[in-house]
Amino acid sequence: MALIEGTVAIETDDHILRARRTAATTRATVGLAGIVLILVQPSLLAHPALGIVGFVTIALTALVHLWAPLMRWLRIEEAFAGTAAVLIVGLQDQRVTALSMLWLAALASGVMARGGRVHWIGRTVVLTALALPVIRQGQLSSEHMALCVASVGLLLTSGRLTRELNHLLRQARHAAENAETLLLAGDIASRVAKRDDAPGSQRRPHVGEALSAGDRPRVEATLARLIAGDGLSMAVQPIVDVRTGSIYAYEALARFAGSTEGPLHLLSMAAMLGKRDALERACLRAALALFGRRPASTSLSVNLSAPVLLDPLTLKMLDERRDLRGLIIEITEETLVHADMQLLTAIAPLRERGARLAVDDMGAGYSGLRQITTVRPSYLKLDRSLISGIHHDQDRAALVGALVGYSNQVGSLLVAEGVEYSAELRVLGELGVPLVQGFYTGRPARPWPQAEITSSPVALDPAPLADMVPLDAMPASAATSRSLLPA
């Protein structure tokens, strides 16, 4: 908890408590040392008994440092310290001895323990204590003048310096917490990627390896047909709110009739042939046709690569719809890396009309958390490679846990893709992932399938996701809802 002027909250930060314990140890040591030194050599003070009471008071202030739960209670310590100043310095002569240096050390430790603040009452008492010998004796010795200069300098500079150091420490600690999350995510992701690429693992074919010279005319003809809308249809898959079991959104997934290749493979071949942009726009056109027919209080998520979204033809297609509330545009993490600033500019007018941005496939190819922070997406979608088997894989669980913290820091909602088993859903719920998608909660189907939750694997506080980020489309507890919580 930051040391803020006027704070009355209970102090709980470890570094603050350590500083106060250190100050308490200093005070106790100074008090005992002063008492012993006066008993051994009482001639150091004109009034040894008053000095002993003063150092006993300093020792007692250690208890205030240790046990005062509120910052304002340290004003009691200032009162004790002021009393000690009067007894040790104000009512004595102007000689500067080892006892004077011990008192000065106690004064410095008190300033630091209070986070650099010196209350005007405490400052006034200390200055009065320094002035009393001069007033009483009618003169100022060079020794006492040096002590006054040192004391005033400590009050003026030590407090300011301590406040600045505390401010820098708070900034550094906040940055370290952010960096720790990012570095942990990067480290574990790298290990996961290295493990998945280990010898003996199955390697996916390159995008063009399956396209021979003889296949090219057939593929080109298929692509031309699909781009024209012939054989292209859309399925949708539910995205489910873990807290309530309601359908939060649907993801639109392209289906290509009459093609022997799967959608992803056909998109890869379209990229080789320079047709991917046109094919993606055809899929977007089909998805937008569903957009206005989606169930109430749900959103529709559509997939686009960053270069296609930035294309003027795509932006013109989106501009034809004035109201985009409830539309989620998914950009893959890989295509985001080289287009973050351009994307930030292009997405701004779409956001003004209600569209939201999601970064897809996080963890599939660890690339750019900096770019993700730049474009400020509303959703971060974890690749299924991080979710599959997470219930018996500590590395994956650690990475997802780190990304939960990261998503909270940047104000995004995390979506876990590829959930196929109740054990995976349970772990994700325990890690704090709010949204899930996969065969366990609902398979892709014709619009609009219900959620397929068959058990209650996780018990969480059913707080609305609206409390986490300001989104335009919030799920309602309607007929599409089926609770994940135990009855």
C-alpha cells in the first residue's frame, strides 16, 4: 500500500513493514546505547537523569513503530521523539557529544519510518528543543550550531529524499510486477514451444507442400467458386461464460462445401495463390449476414488477419454497417506483430461504432505481447495447444495463470479455446479464466446451438463480466444460459 499523504489505511506492504521494523530496531538500539553511555559516563550531560528519561522515551518509540497499524498513529511517535529532544538536547548544555549523535540517528530513523513526512508539530518541537539552550544561555556555541545545522538539514532533506525514494520504489515494484508476468509467460511459452518441437513430434506440413502443379487448376477453380459465395456457409460455436454457464458470444466458422481440403488448409493455399484476401472477405460477408440475426445479448466473433482488416475493401465492407455493437473481430497474434500501429488507427472508428477487438491464437507462436498491449484488445484468446491436457501439465497451467494476470493488467477478457474435458474446464476456472470455447461446451453447428454443459465442474462467484471490462454486449441470463455452479 503506497505511502500517500493523509493515508489512514492499515499498512500491509512488506517493504513498508520491513522499513518500520528496521526503524524500530534502530530506536531500541539507540535508546539502550544512550542509557548505558549515560550510566557509564554521566558527565556527558549536565542533567544525566533527564537524559536517561529521554533515551528511555526513544526506546519506547520502537513499540509504536512495531505495533501502530495506521500511518497517522506514527504522530504519537513524533510526540515521543519531541519529548526526547527536549530532555536530551533542550534542557542540557550546548556540548555536542556521542549522546547528541545518538539522538540525531534516532531523529533520522523516525523520519524514514514515517515515509519521509515530518508533521509540523514534531518539527516545531525539535526546533524548539534546539533553541532552548541558546535562549537559556544567551549564546550559541560552534558545537551546538553544527548540531542545529545537521538537524535542520536532516529535516529538510531526509524527508524529501525518502519520499522520492518511496515513489521510485513504488514505480519500480509496479513495473517489476508487470515484467514478472510477461517474463514468466515468455519463459514458459518458450519451453512449451521447444518441447512441442522436440525430435519425434509430428510436424505439420508447410502450407504449400500438398499443392502440386496438377492440383493448382482445381484449387483455383474451388477458390473462385467460394469467393463468389457458392458453397460457402457459416457454422457457429458458443463461447461460454464460466461463471454463469450462459452463452456470451458465438464464433463464426467458415465451412466450404465441395472441397476435399479443410478450411484452414484451403486458406493457406489461397494465400499461396494470392487469393486469401478475397476469400477472407467472402467469409466476412457471410458472417455479417448472420450478425443481425444473432440471439439477444450475445456477440458474434469473426476471424480476419490483420492485413485483410487493414485493406480498404474490408474497411468499406464494415463501414456499410453503422451499428457494430456485438461484433468481435479476431486477429491472429502472428499477423498482429507487424501491423500494430496501423491496426490501432484502423480499428478506432470501428470501436466508436461498437466493434471489439480480440487477439486469437495466443501461445501458438509466442511473438509479441508488446503489440497486444499497443492495440488494447478487449479479448485475448488462448490457443488450444495451451489448453489441451492442462489438468495434468504444470507448465501449461503456469503459463495460463500468468496470462490471466497479464489480461487483468491490460483490461482484457481471456478466452480459452479447445476445451474438451471437464477436468480442463475445472483447472481453467481455478486459474480465473472467465470465458471458454470448445467441444465440451458446444460444438460448431448451424446457427444458433445451445451450450452443451453436462456437469458442474467449477464453483466460482457468478459476478458479471461487465465488472471486468467495459464491453457493449453483455450476456443475459436467458434461455441460452445453463449454470456451471453446483445446484
